[in-house]
Amino acid sequence: IGPARMASEGDKDNLNESNFDKFAGYSGSLFDQVPYDEDDEAADQVWNEVDMKMDDRRKSRREERIQEQLNKFRAVRPKLQHQFTDLKRDLQYVSQDDWDNLPEPGEHRKHRAAEKRNERYIPAPDSLLDRARQEQEVHHVLDDRQMTHGGMETPMSGGA
């Protein structure tokens, strides 16, 4: 049988072991000669209902399993709002003066980080220290040119 030839009638009905594939079964339909009637339709409807019922059962079991896992997880790690419910309940007994004396929330964490950053010691390079020393150095000795002209001559004077 190839793409150019039609299968013969004898090959179509040949249901021996050599035409059976373990994975796909027989190559043709076993019941293609039999008409599809009301009994077949009723059986298909029953099997579809069974499939839907099994899907619902699996769905409910899956949801129960997920809910059980969630409950176990919450028992180990409860939500923050559940951890502080007793403290929230106790807040009703706090007086108005205590509420007024509570410190305002601030950026304490950032403030501490900025303080630490400012407290760090970073050594200055030697070139910076040398330049600062030279700028602060006091000249107490005059050179010969300054002594002859009294220190009033500049590089531009005398030429004009």
C-alpha cells in the first residue's frame, strides 16, 4: 500500500497479529462498518457523565489537598495580622495620654545609616596633604629680586 494505490478490501478486514501495533492497535477502525445508533449515543452520554463526575471528584480532592497544605503552612508560619491579634486587642486599654506621648515615627533607620556613613574614616591621599601644606606655608624669606625692588614689582611691571 502506497500513496498511489488504494488498499484492497482484503487488507482492510485483515485483523491478524501482523497488522496489530502495541501502541496504536489496529490500523483501521474495528467498528467502521457498524452504524452509530441510539444505544451508542446513550452509552457515550453515560461515559461522558462518568468522566465529568470523576473530574469533579478529582477537583474536590485536589482542592481539599491544597487547603490542607495551606493550613499546615499557616500553622507553621501564621500571617502577621494573626500574630499580633492579642496586642491589637490590648490597644483598647491604652489611655489617651499614652497615645499622645507616643513618639512620632521617623526615619530612624536611615538616620542611623547616615550617621554611620559620616563617621567613617577615609584617609586623605598624600598629594592632597602636601598641596594643603604648601598653601598654608608662610614665606618669610625674600628672594633677591624682591629685595631690590621692595617687593612691589610684578611680572608685568616695567615694560610699559
